[in-house]
Amino acid sequence: MAKIPTYHFQANGIDAKLEGQDAVKSLYRTWAETNQSIFYVENEQVAVANNFIASVVTAHQQVWGRAIWMNKALSVLPSFISERVLKKMLTGRGWRADENAMYLYTTTVEMIWPYDDRGRLTGEDVWEPDPDKAQLTKLDPKDVLTTKRAAEILNPLIQPLPSFDEAVLG
């Protein structure tokens, strides 16, 4: 990731711009702490260019009921206010998932990931073109996958990448 990435989200009721690694990491940390880091895609179409990757997918994300309510509330505020509220929320602590109120949010998402000349991600642009067509399905608590369990399953499959200098410059 670049030193100062810029992320734009217009999906799941979020309309925000996050700048810097701390803001981006806070979003993903919050998702992990509330078991909202569980998502998968299907029907993906990918386009690769010299400095970005674009993708259109049917996305499925496990979402906390409280987050759905907060996103709806934030969506009616002007973006400059909702962005500040989102950033403040992401830096807060004590946010925990209610396992009895988890949902699967299914929608079409269009994404662009720009990269710099060293292959570092400089941002992410996520857009939900038709949120009215999204589907929300309440999950039975036994079907909720926790971030901890996902890590147990996936960690054996993750291997570190070589450094850019080693891989490209020899």
C-alpha cells in the first residue's frame, strides 16, 4: 500500500473518502472486530490496465445490524458531515458485534484499484450503482463466520510476497 492511499466508498449506505493508511486500517480493523470482514464475490469481471485493476462483482458481505442502521443514518447527512462521523466512529473503541443481528448484504459493486509504478495500492474506489436492488438476509447465529475462525481457516494458505526490489530488480 502507498504511504497515503485514498479510498472512496459509495456502497452499503456509506458515502465517504478515507485518506491515509491509518484511516484505511481503522476501517478494516473495525470490520474485523465486528465480524464484518467476511465477504466473498461471484460473477466477477476483471479488467487490467497499466496502473489499475477494475472489477464488477456480485458482492456478499456479512454486516452487523447496528452498522446497517448507522449507515442509513449517515447517508442522510451531507457528505462532509457523514465523513467526519465515520472517521470518528472508526477511531473509537468498544464497538462489538451482536451475533444475533448479523446479515448478509448482497449487491452489485464496481471497484477500481489504482497502483503506482512500484505496484503499491494507491487507493480504492468502490461504488454500488443500484443500492435499491441490494438484498439483505438475516443470518442464523450458527451461520455467522467470525473473523477469528476465518483466520484459522485461511492463515495456512497465506504466503508472504517477495519484496518489490527482489522480484522486479533482481
